[in-house]
Amino acid sequence: MNRLNSVQLVFTMVGCLCFCLQAGCSSSTFRGNNDDDIPGKYRIKTDHVILHSDVKLDTDDPLIRELKELRRQIARTLELELGEKQVEVFMFKDEASYHRFLANHFPGLPPRRAYFVGTSRKLAIYTVWTEQIREDLRHEFTHGVLHASLPSVPLWLDEGFAEYFELPTVPGVPRDDYLTELARLQQNGWKPNLRRLEQLDAVGEMQRLDYAESWAWVHWMLHNNPQTRTSLLDYLNYPDRADAMPLSRRLNLLMPSPEQALARWIAQSNSRSQIPDQN
Ligand SMILES: [Zn+2]
């Protein structure tokens, strides 16, 4: 199913855990954005982002510049042909007005700090100004850029890329938080399983560990070697061909056990990151 034909919600909770709700919300639950409870005090329009905000920001605010640079970074990293669709960001100034809006427009959803809502008509981010605004915006905007450019993105991969880009880390340097968590789980018997991730197609099925594992596969494939990187990028950029051969099978053509290779990378990278700085 073309996911842009359905309403998709991706939302960030504390700790940047996200869920996607697909097809569970009909388009009728999404009302127009001319309602008076939506941020509209300030409006900044750039080529690919429109920000509606109740928080005053200048056109050259670092947050706006960061989103522009993030869009370029995503295109460079993923060799993505960027789409022309604009992403609209609705930024509330306080949690009270934000949660009131959510209750009115998306009743029943749990309160989270940010949502991405993608439909065939509109790509929108709803969020509130908090200390985590930078990473929340980076995460949701990654969803926006992907859905503005591609007809479909598998759920686990969508979240894996959003987790990959949400922190402004040096390219190739793995996230300490997920790396530490996955290494600890591995010591207790957990093993990566890409085929299991590929089966996930409902947000309710995705747990925090699934976001961490999705990040790990994305990071490892991008930086392991040119073959794993090409395999990932071909899979992403040619979704019509992706259905014919899942990524797990593509990786199996490159190596006998990608799961073991990822597990080794997690253990080795984590032990390296634990070595104290000698300087
Ligand atoms: Zn997400």
C-alpha cells in the first residue's frame, strides 16, 4: 500500500521514542490547519519548510538553518533525489496549548512532544517548544524529507533513519546511548534480527528496542563497507524493486550471517567507546 495514501502519524515521546500510526487514523480525523487553535503568530517560509509558530524565530534562526542543512545532509548521505513537497512545522509555545490542540484534532492519542503527520496532501510536524526541540525537530523533519522524496519507506527503516539523523553527531560516530543499551542487552542474550524488524508494519508493535535496533542496522550498513552501504541505498531509493527482495535477503547475498556481523560490531564499538580518553 502506498503509505502516503493513508494518514501516517509519527510522534516523539520523552527519550525520542517514536511510533507510527498508519491506517489507524482516517483522514477525516485530520482537520484543516486554518483552525484558530493552531500556531499562527509568526510564519517563516523557506523553499522547503514553512514554520507556523507562536514562538518568535527569525528567518536565520539556528533552528531554521539546521533544518535546511539537515535536508542537504540527508540527501548527501542517502544519495536521495529530494522531492519538492514542503514540510510544514507547527510550533506551539507551551505544552497546554499543544496538548489542547492534540486532544481536539487527534483525540485518544497519547501526549507526546512531537508528531509527524503525512498524508497525500500534506506533510506536517506538530511540536512544542521544549529543551529537546532541536532533536525533536531533527527526528520528525527526517520523516518529512523522506516522505517528501519517496513513495514509501518501510516502518523500521523510516524510524532507523530518523534516529540516525536526530542527533547532530559526526558522520560515522555511533550513538553512545543506543550502543551501550544494545551491548548490555546482547550480554543478556538479545540478538539482532532484521527479518523480524521487516515484519513490523504497525506502530503499536514497535518498542524502544526496535528503534535502537533499527538505528543500529542503518548506522552499520551505512558505515560498515561500500557493499552494505550500496545495498541499503539501493533498497531505499528504488522502493518498487525493494518489495521483490527484502533488505535481509540482500544482505545474505553479501555475507552468510549479517546478524552476527552486526552483533560483533555492537560489541566491538561499545568496548572501544568505553576506553577512557588518555589525553
Ligand atoms: Zn519517528
